[in-house]
Amino acid sequence: MGNNGENRPDFPWVWLLPQLAVLAGLTVWGVAVYPSLPERVPQHIGPGGIDAWADKSVGAVFVPVLVYAGVIAVMALTSAAALRMRPADELAPGERASSLINRPATRASALRGARATLQLGFCIGLSMAVTCAVMWRTEPDPHVPAWLLAAVLAPIALGLVPVLAVALRDRRESRESRK
């Protein structure tokens, strides 16, 4: 379970795999569609549809993939940091903890938070896939379907549910441990 004799949970690598699978899928999809993309590709989609274009280049086409790779790194590092942090129930009585850090109540809570964070990262990847479906269309049609915003936001909203559930449970456990 732990490293260096501590009771620290191991990083939940299995929970990172779906994000890596989405990243690989987006990369393969982008490589496959790249030759058939028009010479100008959408660069930004606003409320009124596509409002910025870029000349086709590897950088312009693969922006969503690169952004998602960054999201994966941030989510993995955040999860790893939460698992390494000493939880509130292991602080000595009277030991001061920074108010800037939202410390998990227990090691189990830290693991739940890490898993929920990684699950949110997967959901963000699904949102990126919806965005790529519009950006990587092979016809240069500037029309964006009305359902796009909902389709982009729905996976993120779904991914936030476990994060919020873990945070509420952690808060409840923290209050109960102080009684």
C-alpha cells in the first residue's frame, strides 16, 4: 500500500488509463484526418459559431490534443500531490496547517479525491473529443450545431459530480473527526 513504510496509498494508475486512451484516440484520429482537412481550420468556436480560423498546420490542428495532454499532466500531478499530503487526521493536536491547503480528512479520502480528479480528467477528454469533431470536419462549413455547447459541457458536468461528492464526504468526515 504505502511507500517508505508509510501508510500512503499508491497512485491509482488504473484511473489514469482512460485519459491516456482518449489522448491516444484523439492523436490517431487527428493524424488520420489531417491530410483531408481544408486549408483553413476552425480555431475558436464562440456562441455564434466559428469565429476564428487558422491556416492548416500541425500546431493549429493538434491544439486540442496538446491542451488535453496538459490537462492529463495537471490532473495526474494534482492527484499525486493529494496522496502525498499528510491528511488532517494525522496532524498532531495543535499542529498548525496552512489555511491555503484544503487538506484531505483521511488517507482514504485522499485516494477517493485522486480517483475523482482522474475521472474528471477523462470527462474533460470526452469534451475535447466533441470539440475535435467540429474542428476536424473535412468540409469547410462554418456552421456549428446548436447542441455543441451542451455536448461539450455535459461530460465535464458529469465528471464534477464525483469530485463534489468526494469533497462533501470529506467535509463531513472532517467535521465528525473533530467532535
